[in-house]
Amino acid sequence: MNALEHLAQCIREDALLQGLQCYIVGGAVRDSLLGATVTDKDWVVVGATPQALIQRGFLPVGVDFPVFLHPHTKEEFALARTERKQGRGYRGFVFYTGTEVRLEEDLARRDLTINAMAVGRDGHLVDPFSGQRDLEQGWLRHVGAAFVEDPVRLLRLARFRARFVDFEVAEQTCAYARALVESGEVDALVPERIWQEVSRGLSEDAPARMFEFLAQVGALARVCPPLHWTAEVSDWLTRGAARGLDEAQRFALLTSASAEPAAVGQAMRAPRACIDYAVHLQRLRRLLADKQDTDETACDERWTAAQTWQVLQTLDALRRPERFVALLQVLSCLQAVDLDFWARASAVVKTVDAGAIARAHQGAPEDIPHAIAHARQQALVEQMGLA
């Protein structure tokens, strides 16, 4: 059974869909043709009314246009629709979902040709804009001139460039991307929508390609003004992706050359964990700046116990050891880091029984933290031979 036939079988075997003109569209079709795993399916229903779907048990969830949840699979089913631009931004559209709207009209409003394909219950590919050809030739190409009406399409285009590392953007599509910037449409993007695409782009195999493209068409400075993007940051982010770093770690790399990483995160509504990693990466870089580990074998000769403890204390390594290790992994994408040295130092200071020191302390209570810090530094001297 070929991949498209498998999609068709999903339609035929669902009794709830009998008598409905249903199609699986978009990413599921694209990924099936690429031989990739299909993780979710988008559906379009042609020639039906909202009432007809509700009577079958579908649950209405759409606000701007009729979208329904399948009562069992919870997958989204949208009525075939057309759209007309009447305002700025990606929300400035009026949708029409009459029963006479054809599948091809629905596909015509989509962003890229590789996302404008559909499969029906007969297993045949519906491909009015040659998306299969562009898949085979490695092109990210717009469906139509309406691409310039929706700034989200620019973000999605950049994200797909990060996902499909062997694909390039067609020349006219690049021109349309620049037009979205020059017209000011891109300025209508809200931060939450920006982060939604940036987050997905960061998780792709080649996230740097997303930001390279946004910078190339002039969009990056408009989407996130505080972000400072350089070829060096691109290299660091590429290295982090190759090492399998997670979202927060990759975000820290993305903002590693920015003067105010927290401002970058706030501008695009990044999660707190991402901002936290970005801020603490810069703190770690400053602490290690004068002792960059260019010669890892001599690390213990260049760090004193007091300096080592200052790093561990500033980065809260005892209470948040996982974050400390994660930050060191991020930093190692920027410069050489003796991960073994810091792992041993962390383990050594953990051997100090802070509770016992506090209970045995004879002086003023406010001196207890100093006594614990002194004991931890002494442990570093005795167990690691630091000065």
C-alpha cells in the first residue's frame, strides 16, 4: 500500500465520514509523498453545511470560520472556504464557506505549493499547483500572489526553510516575502504568533536557516528588533542543533550576541525557561571570560577555589544542577569548556554538609553562609588541588 492509499483508507474506514466529501490536505499529504512519518492530519469537507457536521456529532470550535472536531479522533475538520483580504495583518480576512466552494478554491488560499495538495477517498492526488513537482525539485514556492496578504506566511516560509535543509525559496517567492516587509504587513504580527513559529523553527534540524532567511528579506529587524543576528550566531545555533540541544538551550544560542537577551524573549513572548537560559548564559560567559578554556588540560591550574565557587554560586549550580549542566553544554557551542572540570567541582561542593555546619556554628547566625562557603572552597582545595 502506497502512502497516499493509506491516507485514503483513513477516509474510507471511518463510518462517520460516509456520505461526506472529505479530503486530507496539507502537511499529511506532503509528508506522505516524502516518505516521512505523518503525525497529524488536516481535513477539508466540501459541499457540507455546519449543521450537517453537527448532526453527525462533530464539535464546533472555529471562531473566524467553521472548524469542527471529530468526536472520536479529535482531529480538525474545516469546511472548504475562500478568503478575501479586508484589513491589515493575518487577521484581516473575511472567509466564505458556502457549499459551492470547490476543493481547488480552498487549496488556492494556502501558502506554499507543497502544502496545497489533497487526497480523497479514491487515493488520487489533487495537486492543482504542482506541489509534487516542487517537492521533487526542492523548491519552496508560493501558491499565488495572495501570499503578500498574510505575514504569517513569511514566518512559515522561513520555518519550512529550516525544516527542509535541501530546499531553497523560489525567486518570486523571495520577492513576495520582501513585499510583506516593505508594505508593513509584517508589522501587524503579534508577539504570540511570532513565538509560535519561532519555537517550531528552533526545533527543526537547521534552525539557523530560518533566521538567515528572515534577515535576508529584511524581516528579522521588524519581527524582533532587539535580536542581534550574525554569521557567528548562525554557526553557534547550527552547532547546537547538531548536538541535539533543547528549545531553551537553542534560544540561549539565538540570543547569545544580543545586548539584552531578556528583551529579545519578551519581544516575542518566549517562555520563562528560554529567557532564563538566555540571561544565565551571558552571566556564565562573563564569569568565564578571563579564563576561557583554550587549554582544557590546564583548567585546574588556572582556577582558584574561590573563583570556582563564585561560578557555581552565581549559576545556582547546587540547587539547579540540571540547568548548570545545560548551560555548560550551550557555552561549549561558543567556546571550549572543560565539562569534566565543572562536573567534578559540582560534585565536590555537594559533599559539604551545610546543615551540619549550621548546627555546629558558634558565631552569629548571619555568619553561617560565609562558613558554608568557606567549607566548600576548602573542599575544592583538598579534593581537586585548587589554590
